[in-house]
Amino acid sequence: MKIAIFSRQANCYSTSRLKEAAKARGHQVEIIDTLRCYMNIAAANPGIYYLGKRVEGLDAVIPRIGASITFYGTAVVRQCEMMGIFTINGAVAIAQARDKLRSIQLLARKGIGLPVTGFAHCAEDMPDVIRLVGGSPVIIKLLEGAQGMGVVLAESQKAAESVMDAFAGVKANILVQEYIQEAAGSDIRCFVIDGEVVAAMKRQAKAGEFRSNLHRGGSSTPIEISAQERTIAIQAVKAMGLNVAGVDILRSMRGPVVLEVNSSPGLKGIETTTNLDVAGLIIEFIEKNAKAKGSGP
């Protein structure tokens, strides 16, 4: 098959591993800078162009769409869908997962456990929002944040109001969430492919930090997850409409709660921690599903 990886960073670990895994299984691979694509949106013969040439013969696409290019990236993925190309995650599902507020609402609608979350527009309502989520300490999140950026722990009511005032001053949209203290700076990243948890790791924040992201200096270890954690991870991915995703879970006193569903999860942490060939499993998923849709090898 001919597979395209839409990625702005050709040399990053995830993109390199996906290319390596696809080539090892005999596929032709092209890495395409998402922002350098342009489109001919026509009913009769829609097309995608890259560096002056029409992209031809693609059987499947792996979209690695960063948070900063969600709008344009999902437009490119939609164009692929118009052209009948198999994409491991669809444009609508990527957009839903990237929108923190919408994703939480979708998860809540499906009855999936979440941290208590508040959202409001007016600064005057913020003290009551803090009360609704259980009072300080609280987590304050920018809707547009990623990899732990734009996430603040406010340990007091006064600190929370100050942070929210600062965000309001730049007209940023924020969520307020309860702080799951018993998680003690750790979470679980589950990697889900085609309705199955294929790998899981525990991430632990470094001393003095509450965010467990590996980009923030956190550490990781392999972990055996419970049946309940496995089920909630699979349900969360299904609720988003995704096929391949990372699910971040906290262990709370009332059971597992979902923090986030990531439509473009990094591979470095999960592969180096578990020693599993997750990239290869993604290519296997493409082989199974792209062929089922009529794409040949």
C-alpha cells in the first residue's frame, strides 16, 4: 500500500517510527507537511497537492495533527475522506477530541467518569464555578492547551480567582476542574487501537510538579491496568469516534476518571516504556481496514 503520514516534523520519534514500521512491512511511505498541502475542492475530481504536484494513489493516511493546526489539519483530512482515502482517524473525531469542552461533554453524555468540571463566560461567576467543582485546590485549563501547557494548579480560592482574572484579561476560554489529590501527581496513559488497549504506562510527575507529562520531566513505568480502567479507556475512545488514541486516566477514590482523549498520541513514551511495537500495530490496523475498504497492497 501507499501510505501518507501528515506531520510537520518528519524527524520526530512518532513520525519516524511509523515510517519505519510501514516500510518494514513492505509499504511505500510519504511524509507530507500538513501546512504545505493545498486542495482542489471540486465535486467531480477533488484533489490534494503538495509541493506543486497532485498527490496520487494513496491507500491510507496517518494524520499527526498538532493542536496549533487543528483547523487546517482537519480540513486536509476531510479532503482525504472526500477522495475515498482511508484515514486512521476521521476529521470530525479529531476535532471533537481536540476541543476539550466538547470532548468532556461527549464523555459525560456517555456516563464516563470525569473530574467534576465547570465552565463559565463571566468573571463574576467564577467564584461559584470554583464552589461547584468542590472548592480549592482546583485545576484551571486553557481549552487550547496541549502537553501540559496552559494547565495551572490553584491551591487557594484567591489564587484561583487571580489565575482566572489573568486568563480573562487575554480573553482565553478556560475550564475549572476538581483536583484529584489522591492521584498524587500520577496518571495512566492507555494506548487504544481498534477498540483494544494495546499498551499502558503509569506516568509520575517530578518532585514539585503536578503535571505528569513526560514533556514536563515526568517519569514512566509499565503498568497492569484493571478491567474497569481498560473498559473506560475503550469507551472514551469510542465516544470520540476515534480508532487510534491515547487516553489519560486518573485513579480517584470513586474509581477511574478520564482526563483527556488524545487523537495524535506520541509513541516515544509508550514504546520505550513498554518495549512494545505500537507503531507496527497501527500499520497492522491500516492493513486490515484499508484493504476492507477496497485498497490493494
